Amino acid sequence: MEQNKSDQQNWKTRITINPKQCGGRPCIRGMRIRVTDILDLLAAGLTQEKILSELPDLEMDDINAAVRYAREKIDHPVFAA
């Protein structure tokens, strides 16, 4: 379980948000590769391996971090009034 906690924190360090870069959109490790770029490639059917070959500065952990970031952003409680 300890490794799981470490993994949960590690992916968050790969996502950076800089108001002066990419319009403040979340990017990977300060590069100009946006989380949405990775998600769009996955949605288009590219495998993780193909994405890594197309964007050689990426690492597999970056792709996983993008997916986890998206999951966290959409997984929020909804309160009924």
C-alpha cells in the first residue's frame, strides 16, 4: 500500500501548470506537451508505445500521469439541491 501512495504523489509531480506556457493549460514536466495532447492521441486510437515514438521526450509515466490527471479532474462529488 505504501508504494501505491508514492505512485499517487509521483504522477502529480509530472503535471505542471504555468500561466505563461500553453495558456496555463496542464503540461507534462514543463514541456509544451499538454495533457490534452496526450488524451487526444489516446482517443484517436494511438497506443502508448506509438505516442512515445511520436513524442520521444515523453516517458510512459507521463502518459499515465495525463490519464490520472484527467480522471481526478472529472471524478468529483455532485451534490443535488
